[in-house]
Amino acid sequence: MKPSRRTFLKYSGAIGVAAAASASGEASAQRKTTAEAADPTVKKSTGPHGEGLPVTIAGYDYSRVRALFEGAVTVAGCAHRFEVTGIGPLNNHAFFGPQTRDVTEIGLIPYVLAYCNDGFRDYTLLPIPILRVFRHKSIFVRTDRGITTPPDLRGKKVATVGYSSSGLTHVRGILQEEYGVKPKEIEWVSTQKDSATNLTGGVSNWEKVRPKGVTIIDAPEGEDESTLLLSGKVDAILHPAEPKVYQDRNPLVDRLFKDHRTVERDFYKRTGMFPIMHCVAIRTETAKQHPWLPKAVFEAYSKAKQIDYEFMQNWGWVMDSLPWYGQELNETRELMGENFYPYGLKASALSFEAAFRYVYKQGLSKRTVGLEEMFEKSTLELEETNDSR
């Protein structure tokens, strides 16, 4: 017995659905562009892909997506290949690049900004919130500046990497709606460098939008958010992951919410929101040509997630290095339900609406957007079944 994730997939019977796949490699290879072939950050999947319509999918290979990446789950009627890269390159490929990917992970807030401010319609959202992160954890402060509560941020200098990214827009939305701290009450310092850039792959142009009425200055060339904090040029950092200065456990920096888990659990209890950072989108022309495809993509992502749920239950507590993995899984289910990472518009409506609201209230978009307006019409009523969650 080899209790790896791949072995689990095999034992669960998932790999068998993708047996005859030799022709798909040739078909998908024809879809490579020069730009993609030259990009060393892209990792191609090597698992079986099934037979049918050649489809290229791109995103992170999260554990909840791994079965799709490896080919244990296929998109019905398709021969897919999966390309793995960071959110910066993913956004740039969809907004400004060759747009050869039929299905792609995309930053939710950058998508809304491109949609509202520039009429972007080349891709259409599917109700698959593929990355969700509670955001109270994303505020880091110097320990010698007397910042112990959110209102203490008023009048302070705060460094950000890409002002209008999904993560940072959510942090500002929470500060404003939960604690009454408005973006215009803070002096923002925008950096071009990210001390943890290996996690994101860079910042796209739609993550650099600057609203009117908010003070945003550029950091000195060569400085990142960590060096700014260490030198005392800023008082705090908003970061979608963890700045290097915090990763290094420097005593000059700490999270504003030290027990962010308790604060975030309370936030979920009160609001029902599980903030959405990234979503899945389909090339609009591809969806028009193959109207059955959006539903097939939705079902494939859902099946891949179900395999991950089963792995977490059966093997996760053994395979993961965290000593209290099982307890965390059980407590998450008690709070958020068995399907604690839900797909479908109805299941995630509150979180999508919050994201759209934050964008407009912060002056980032020219207009408000309706919930159903943003998604591929054939997917508005899709819900996960008992077999897929």
C-alpha cells in the first residue's frame, strides 16, 4: 500500500475514466503558442486526458484541482491539458496575452475592473471560486508604532504590492465595512517589487488601478514592502500572502490580528462570507461554439474537489505534516459544513456580491455590476450534487 494522492486517485477508480489518451497529447500540442513554449514558469500536466474536443486549462495545481491536473478527472467530451503558472502570468495571458487558453484561473477583482472599466468580454466567469482566503490575516504592522487595532491605521503609511489586487481590495473592504477605516484615511505606498513574488509570479496592470481621492505614492525604485517596513518608511503592510520580513520572523513585524483564526471564524459566523480571490473563466468564443462546455467544466472541477475532500478525510491526517490536521478539518466542517469550499453561484452569492461591492465603494470601477451579469448564462443555476461534493 502506497498512501500517496496518486495512489488514492487510482484506488478510488478515478484514473480509469481517462484510459485512452494517446491522441490527446498530439492534439493539445498543436495549441501551443511561441509565447507559451518560451515561458519557463508554465508546468504542463502529464496525466491522461481522455478523448474529444482539445481544451487547454490553466491555473494553480491546488490539491482541490490536482485530479484535473493529473488527468484522474476529465472534462466530459474533451481532451484537456493543464498548464500550471502563477496568478500574474495567468491574468496577463487572459487580459493582454495570446488568450489561447480555453479555461483559465483569473483574479476576481482584476476581472471585474477589466469588465467594468475597459469593456473586457474575451473571457466570461464561471461560478467556480477556485481560491478563497480569509483576509484579516493579511495586515502586518511594525511592533513599535502603536498599531494594535484597525482604527490605529488611520493616518499611517501602509505599503502594498499592487493596490487593486483581489486580496488587498478585500482587506480594504473589510477595514471599511467592519471597522470604519476608509482607504482615504491611509497614506498608501505602492511597490513594484514583491518580497514574496515567487508565490504570485508578478503583478498585472489591472492590479495597479488607483482611485481618485486616495493618496498613493510610489516606493523608491528597488524597494519592496519588506525593505520599506524594515527601514521605517512605512508603518504597516497589506500583503496577499506573507511578506519576507514576516516570514523571517523579524521582531519588528507582527500581524495586526495575532489570533486571526478566531477573528476570521467570527467574521464567517456573522456574515456568511468566505472571501473569493480567484475564479475560473472560460473563453467567451469557446463557450459560444460549444454551449455544453461550461457545465462540463463546472462538473469536472467539482469532481476534482470531491476527490480532494475524500483524500483529506482518509489520508490527509497521515500524509500532511501538521500535527492537528484532523482536528482542523473537523472544526472547519462543523463551522462551514461538509462542502466548506462550495462552487456554484447560489452557494457563493454573498461572497461574490461583497467583492463587487468593495470594488465600487473603493472607487476602483466606473459602475456597479449585478451578480448574474458577470457569469456565463448557462451556469447561473448550476449547483453541486451529492455525487460531486
